[in-house]
Amino acid sequence: MHTGKGNLILRDGRKLALNFQFGSNFDEVRSGYLHFNTAELNPASYGDRLEMICNDGTQVSFVVTHFSDRYLAVTGRVNSLAA
């Protein structure tokens, strides 16, 4: 289990602080949960790829597979330009 902190970058440029928890961390693939209060977000924003910047500078692109008011279940890849 790989955990840490980062910021979700929304299409409108807003940054939302979050905690992440990845259950799989194979090569460049990431799968797990982004924990934060999602209640204020429009679920339509989950229909496109999302970007996250980890506190260590790693950038990850995700798609949402499931969501609730407290987390997003995601799968994605580390951006090759940032790795």
C-alpha cells in the first residue's frame, strides 16, 4: 500500500488537497483512492481524465471508476514527462 498527499487539478484550474492510497503501484500504473470531500464537485467533472500532483512532484493522470462524497476510486498512469 502506497499512501501520501497531493493536489487534484481540476479543469478550471482549482487545486484540491487530498490524501491518496494506492493498492497497486506497478511500474507507471496507479490504482486506488483519492480521499477528500467530493460533495462540492459536479460529478460531470469525473467524465474526463483528471490530473494529480503528489507532494513529491510526481504527476499522475487518472480516470474515475467509482465515487462517493468522501473519495474517488481511480486508475491511471504516472505522466512520463514528470517521471
